[in-house]
Amino acid sequence: MNNDIEKKISEAERSVQKLAELKEQAIVLDESLNECFKKNKEAFEKYMPHILSDFKDFEFNQNLFFISKSGNLNILHTSENAPLYGDDPVKDSKKQVEFFLSHPTFTKIVYGLEKNPRDQIQTEYLNKAIQVSLDARDNLTLLTNVPEFVPSLMVFGIGLGYHLDELISKINSNHYFLYEPDPLLFFASLFIFDWEKLFLKVDKNKSTLNINVGSDPLDYPRDYISQVDVNGRYSASKTFLYLHYKSKKLDVAMEEMHKNYNQQIGGWGFFDDGVFSIGHGYTNLKNKTPILKSNKNISPEIKRKIENLPVFIIGNGPSLDNCIDVIKENRDKVILMSCGTTITTLYRYGIKPDIQLDVERTKHSADKFKFLPADYLKDILALSVNVMHPDYFSYFEKTGYGLKTGEAMTSAFQEKLDRDSVYQALQACNPLVGNLGLSYAYYFGFKNVYLMGIDGGYVKGGLHHSKHSVYYSKDSDEVEAIQNYTTASGVTVEGNFGGEVFSSNLMDQSRYMINILMKEIIKDKKAYYYNCSNGVKFDKIKPLPPEDVFLLDPNIHKKETLDYIYNNFFDAPPLDVSEKDFIDLDGFKSVVSSLKDILDVDYTDRRSFSSVSKKQTDFVNSYRAQGKGKTNLYYLLIGSLNSINAILLTVVYQYDDESEVVEYGKKIIEVWVEYLDAMVERYSNVVGWHDTYDWDGMKLFEEPKSSESEEGDKHVH
């Protein structure tokens, strides 16, 4: 009996002692957590104050913390209703990093040689660089371990930061991207992870650090692209990807990054495009083609007079055929805006558009009008962008253009001739002409807009354009000139009326830009946009079958309306700058010389190539930020610089043997130097440099074909 009592007393004493120890540990832990939080708060206030500004009123429950079996802190992941880690968070995180280091996951671009019918120096020299990459592919072994230095590191999930300690000690990088969709977890990391350590490393190495907390997973790709645009789009070609924990939000974010990869690696532009940009644009200025006035110079009253007019933006997608009846029925009640080659299809259907739109700067954008009667084109208002081929405007009596953002010509014009922003830069007006249609509709203030034949995709193996378009021969077969549409790589996306459709990479980029523009458009609660096309689904545009379009509007006085738009929204500017000052050949030569100086280093390892890529990009980016009449030099060079850097990093970071990839990298640098020299020679002839290539596809326009739905070429309404 006494022994039992003594045993119970002994157990009670041990329990009391244990409780005292736990209490002491809790006090020490609490002090440690608060000290870490205080230190991190000071670090963020010094390095990234904007991050903590979003957490001023954030309420955090420290009771979500609990001690795991290993003695390390864990946390309840409330959105998943489960602990974030297992029994040993630190050990598990170390193992996770070790696995990543020996099983690298990274983005990559698959390259192939391209034909060069336009004799573009971009294609000529990129083909040389791509051939080096193909040789490396055939002779080298794929990368099996993460190098000590990588161009870019993207971490999905911050959690409590246990993995970050290991990552920053094992991996150096030019660019760090950290994404945490759950603000609670990021805030919790402030009590545990030493953020100052990361800030100091980034600062010492002159790297960049982007921390994204709480963004909607669907929006993260857009946030990422805006940041990588500053760092250099080329870095998207070789970004190492690390996933810290599984969650529904991170799954969505990674899926969206995968789906939007085309936007990360596409639309960079290139030097020849920049030369055409200035060559075409300067001629259009000399010809005094009217330019779109800026919004600030258009009174609300002017827009109010036309804002309620219904507008059909018509594309040449396969579903156009299903929209023809509703177009004919309402032809006199609406403004018809025809996109690109759609005008030929409409002509075959006996329909005349009110406004013609084109965005592609190449010669064939103009050449298609050779095969349409002059009387048919006579009263059409032709709109485009400032880099359009000058011949385009010669086919119409009334023409105009807006400024296309991201162009060497536009930046030169704005900085040298339009410092007061008298003229308008169009938003999200590319890459396809349907984007331009929506951009103009938004600018003019139209509030009742219907998309027809703006498919942005098609059923794989099905029609890619209207059956009555020039892209099909008389016996309804596809013509060889357009077969790239059916063989192009792309993605499967949600359909406008349900199901899925195939969208090429370019079409998908167009969809992405339309979605961006719609975020602005819907800010006007009285704007109603409808998609009658049986193609891809666009955000914020209501699906509406064409047979459900029902308009009670009266007929529009077309000539009066088009004259009103032309006279109130466009103006011909004076050209009061010398050719020498506008072109700035000396400035271009100076930039190229500086780039070649940056390249003149000893290449001994992967990091040396990555560092040179970053230095060149930082240097060219400096011209974008100057705002002193030199931004056009940035736009001339940045696209080709991104392209060559992407190929370079693909070779240097895709294969195992560092000494071998260094030799291949040196060959690509040699190609880049040759390319830079060729740029100077080409740019010295930029004035009057127009696209002269006769596209093989123009033969499709030569023979007009009959259609059951047309009443004959003489009866165009």
C-alpha cells in the first residue's frame, strides 16, 4: 500500500517537473518567436516595406502553432484543415531540398530551325544559335543535378520557411520568385524564418527578389509576367521550379503557369520588326496619315453621341458562317468592324463592312485589297496602327491609326514629337487583329459590342477559318499556305458554349490579351459585351448564340456616323523633326558598342554566361527607364536580346558537363556579336525600309469564288 502511494507521489512530482519544464520552454519559445518577428519586421521595413503594409491590421492566432514530435514548430494549415508538416518539419524540408537538387525541374523551350523568306537577320542569326543548341542536344547528357548558380528560381509555397534556409545556402540565382497564396502562412514565417539572411544575400549578389503573397492563383501568371518583363523575359526560358507543399491553391497556380507559359516566352518582338516599325511609321508620318487623338483630348460628350450604337466585331473564324444571317439581318442597325482577311469573306457573302481593321505590319496586309473592287473599298474607314505598311492606307479614302505600345516607332514618336501625349496609344491591341477591334471599340466608348467569328481556336482537325474564306479552295480543301494553323502547337481551352477547343499559341496569347482588356472594360457597368463565336471563352464576355441576337435599334446613318468618328477622333500631325534626330543612328551604334564590351569577358562556367545575360539586360533596360528620347533603342534591341539569351541559357543549363556547355555557350556568344554588327548595318538604312516580301498565300485571293449565300459581286450592300 505504502509503495503504491510513494509511486503515485513520485509520478506526480515528475509530472509537476515536466509541466515546469514545458512552461519554461514555452516562455523561452515565446520570447524567441517574438524576437524573430521583431527582427523580420525591421528587415522588411528596410528592404521591402510594401509587403508588410498589407498586414497592418492582420490578426494572427499564435495558437495555430504547435510543437511537433521532433520539437520543431508546426502549424495548422487552416485552408486545408490539416497540419502543414509531418512529425519533423526541419528534417522533412531538408530531405525535400536534397531531392530537388538531385531531380531538377525547370522550364524549357524546344527550338527548331525556321525558314527565312523575308531575309530577316533575326531569323538568320537565331538559326545559327539554334543550330549550336541542336548540336549540344545531340552530343550532351541532360542535367541531373541543380547547379550551384541558376538564372532564376521560383518557389511555390513559403510555409514556415524551413526549406528556404536550405535553398539559399545551396543555390545562388539572379532572380528569386517566392509565391505564397495563403497570407496566414507567410505571416507565420515571420516568427520562424530569418528573412534578413535572404535579403542580405540578394543584396550582396545584386540579385532580384519578388515575394508575392495572397494573389489569386489564377492571376499569379500575370503578376509574374509583369515582374519578369522587368528582369528580362529570357529568364522564363530557364527557371528552376520548387514546390514546397501541396494545396489546392498551389495546384491551380502551377497549372495556370503551365497554361500561360506561351505568354511568358512569346511576344518578345525582334530587331527586324523594330526596323519595319520605324521604317513604316516614319513614312506614315511623312504621308500625314491621321492619328488617333488621346482620350484627354476627346470630350465625354463626343463619345456619348455614339456610345450606344451596337457594334459587330467580325473575325474570320469558322463560326462566322453561323453568324452571317444575323449580320445580314442587322446590317443597317450596327457598325460592322471587319478584322483582317474577313473583308474578303464578307465580300463573297455580299456584305460591306463600315470599318476595316488590320494590325500585322507586313506587306500582305495591304496586298489583299488588290483583289477587291475599288468601289467596294471606297466608303470604308480603314483603321490600323502606326507601324502598318504604308501601302495599306493607299486603298481607302479615309484612314487613321493609333499608336501601338511596345514599339520602337511609338517610343521615338512619343519622346521626340508627342511629349504632351496628344495622341493615343491603344491598349492590348495585339497580337491578332481581333485584339485591335476590341481595343478600338473600347477607345471609342462603344457599350454594346458583339463578337462574331472571333473564335480564337477551333476543334482540332476541323475548320480554322470561315468555309467561305480564302483559306479554302473551291473544292473546300485546305490550301497549303495556311496548313500551319492545323499543325501549330498550342493548348486546349474552355469553349464559349461549353466543351473544349484547340487554341494555337498565338491565338492563346490573343485570348490572354483580350482577358486583360476586359478587366478594364467591365469597370463601366453599362458596357455589355457578347461573344457569339463558337470558339474560346473570354473572361467577362457573355456567351450569346447568334440566333439569340435581337436588336430593336433604328437604322444608322452610316456615312454620317463614320464621318463623325473620323473627324472627331483623328488628326494629322506635323512632322517637325529631322530624319537624323528621329532615327538616332549614332545612339544606336553607341549602345551596340557597349553591349559588345559587356560580352568581352572570360567564360569559365555557367554563371559567367548567366551574369553576362543579366548585365546586358540591365544595360538595355536602363534605356527604357531613362525617358530622355532613347526608349526606342530599348525596343529595337530587347526582343532579340531576350531571344539570344534564352537560347544561351537553354544550352548552358540543360546539360550536365559544365566544361562542355561552356564551349557551346561561347559559340552562341560569337553568333550574337555577328548579329549585333549586322544590326548596325541594317539600321543605317532604316528610313524607307519597308516589307517587300510577296507572300505565297496571296494567290488565294486571286480568284473570287461564288457562294450560295451571295447574290453576286455586283450586289454588295
